[in-house]
Amino acid sequence: MSDTKSKFTDTFQMKLGQFATAMSANIYVTAIRDAMLAYVPFTFIASIFLILACFPLEGFNNLVSSILHCEAAVWQGKLMYVHASSLAIGGLLVVMTMAHSIAEKMKINEIQVTVTAVVNYLILTPMLVTDAGKAIALNSVSAEAMFCAILTGIFTAKIYQFIDGKGIKIKMPDAVPPAVSAPFESLIPSFGAIAAFWIVRLILDAMGTNAVALINNTLGLPLFLIGGSIFGAAGAKIFEQLLWFFGLHGGSIVSGVMTPVFQVLEDQNRNLSMMGQIPTNIISSSFYSHFASVGVVGGVIAALIVAKSRQYKEISRIAAVPYIFGVGEPALFGFPMMLNFDLLIPFLFSNAISAVIAYVAFALKLVPVATGLVQLPWTTPLLVSGALVTNSIWGAVLQLVQLIVATVIWLPFMRKADRRILATENGGSAEE
């Protein structure tokens, strides 16, 4: 029986490892992941200014207005400069990070591909006709246009690579320094990419639509239906944990596909909150980071409660502190949780169960949906993150409930695993 189990485990691990390796080696998936990681810090920075500009306490706003001797709308408007230059142009930022990331992986001119991708993105962007002339609406280059930005970065790089690979470029004499010759050599590849996107724009105009609407309705809508549902979010979390269980970096692999979806949903919530309306998307980046990840920490707490073996006692104490900030590697490799079949069930499903609990609480309006105004790093401690992203103490209460449930789920499994370790430490057999 043990040999059969071991053979199944080895086969499954090999197949899963092959899949994860293929995903990790896929330049498009890794480019999306890297592009989103480069964009994320700006969401945190902008959130600080956005919190101050949209602070929910009228007393705070009146105090600042009295200190600055001006109306609240004046100083709030100045704080919004940062938001308008970062979160509000999320699509524009992502097209730059995406183009740079994929050009780097394709080993083509990163600067020229990035600039060309920005031009192509703006070519596809609808224009507003105003009394002052033509203008670009911020929502046309916001996170809602993120899928358009990602595809623009990919296809710009592909077209550039194709033309450049054919050797169709202006060749400068060898004596010309590379810094001078590179822009001239990129002229024809960039022209080809821009011409291709211009033709696409003309076709879309003739169809009476635009790239953002077309992509969101064809590619984006199915992704939103999957990723924006509790089934999609919980399923993504289970798959992420499955990868971690076999020693693969589940977060990196899953985030490359799901992060753009969650970020767009987060941005929609933020826009509604800024207009004084109630956010409608339960599933979002904040939900996935701060409510769908309250699970494995229950294993550490369970070990602190029931562990009698020296190993589990020491590991639980060591792992407890970093887990306050969401750092789980000491627990993952210390107990270990990875490849520990005694802990497989809670390891796979505790996060997903937490996600379902949170979803029900939000759906029943027991807790306000995450506003989108505050985007926190995943290292923000529990309770603090819940209160901030929902702008309500009930967000912290929800996380506390999730933490208790997760701990209860882990207790019997952690007790069983601890007994095996204790038996080994006492010189007995680890097998029951």
C-alpha cells in the first residue's frame, strides 16, 4: 500500500512539476507576472494619498481644512494628483511594464519596444472631442483597459521581433556607436508595428467599436465570469496550494493569470467608492490577498495549541512571528507542510474555505465590500488589513472569524501529524 501511494505521489508530482515548469518557462505568462509586479507598488503609493483625500471622518477633513485655510475640495484635489498619475492610468503603466518585460525575454531592443508599445496603445485608445480639441479620457487608459495593455505589449513585441529577425532594418556602419545606431536600426520594426496597429484601429472604427470594449467583451468577460466568482477565486487558491504542496511556487504561477482580473475588479470598486457609491465586486485583488488567504496560518496556531513534539513546538514558535506578516516559508518547510500527507487536506482547502466564508459575509452584507481605495501589500497583518480595505471594523471581525475556523480545521490534522513526530522522537515508529 505504501509503495502504491509513493508511486502515485511521485507520478503526480512529476506531472505537476512538468506543468509548472512549462508555465514558468512560458514567456507570456512570466511577462504578465513581472509586469503586474512592477505595477503593484504604485497601487500602494497611490492608496496612501487616496486614503487622505477620501478620509471617511468629516472631523478629520474639517481639521485639515482649518489648518490649511481652504475648502476641503481644494486640498483633496491636490492629493488626487498622485492618483491621477498612477492608479488612474493603470493600463498605460502596464503596457510599458509588459512591453519591457516581454522584450527582455525575447532579447530585442527593450527601450524601443516599450516606446513603440505606448504609441500603439494610444493609437487604439478612443479620443474625446472637446472644445479645446481632442483628449484621452482617463478611464480609457485605466486598469479597465489592462487586457488591452497586455495584448498590445505582446503583439508589439511579436511584430517587432518578426521584422527585426528578418534583418529588415537600416544598417549603420560598424564605426557608429551602438547608442546611435540602435534607434535607426529599430526604425523599420517600429514602423511596421505602428502601421499594423493603425490598420487595426481603422478596422475597429469601421466596425463602430474600440479595442478596449472589444477585448473586454470577448477575452475579459469570460475571465471576469470565472475569476470574479467565488468558484474561480476558491479554485485558484486550491490550485495555488496544490503547487506549493509539491514544492512549486504556486503564488507566482497563479498570479500571472489571475492578477490582471482581480486588479480590474478592484479598480471598478475604487471608481464606485470615489463617486460615493457602494462597491459591487466582492471578488477583487483585496479579497484574494486579505480574505482568501486566511487558512494556512491556522496550522501554525493549531500547532501552538496541541503540539507535544519538540519539533512542532519549536517550529510553531519560530513560524508564528513571520506569519503575522504573511510570510509562510518557515511553516511550509519547517513542519514541513510540503509533501506532508497528514496535512494535505487542510493545506489544500483551508484557504478556499476562508474565501467562501468571506464571500458569504460580503454577499449577506454583514461586512462592507472592499472599497478599492486602500490597496495594501500582502504582508499587512491580519485584522489591520481587514479593517483598512473594507473601511470597517467588521472587516477585522471577519478575519478573526476566518482565523478561528481555519484553526479548528487544522487542529485534528496537526494533532495527528504531531503524534507521529512525537513517536519518532521517543524512539517509536512514525507509522500508525
